[in-house]
Amino acid sequence: MEPAKQQLSAQLGSALTSGGLPRIAAALRPRH
């Protein structure tokens, strides 16, 4: 796995465990 993808998955994992899912969803799905 590429280091960049590893870092991204690590950030996603920490955000999920800290309850930052809504923030991630908003970042992945910008408002129109």
C-alpha cells in the first residue's frame, strides 16, 4: 500500500474512533 494511502486510512480510522464521521462525510460530499 502506498504511504499516502496508509496515512489517509490512519486519519480516517482515528476520525472514526473519535466520532468524526459526520465531518468526513461532509468533506467527501461537499454541499451544492
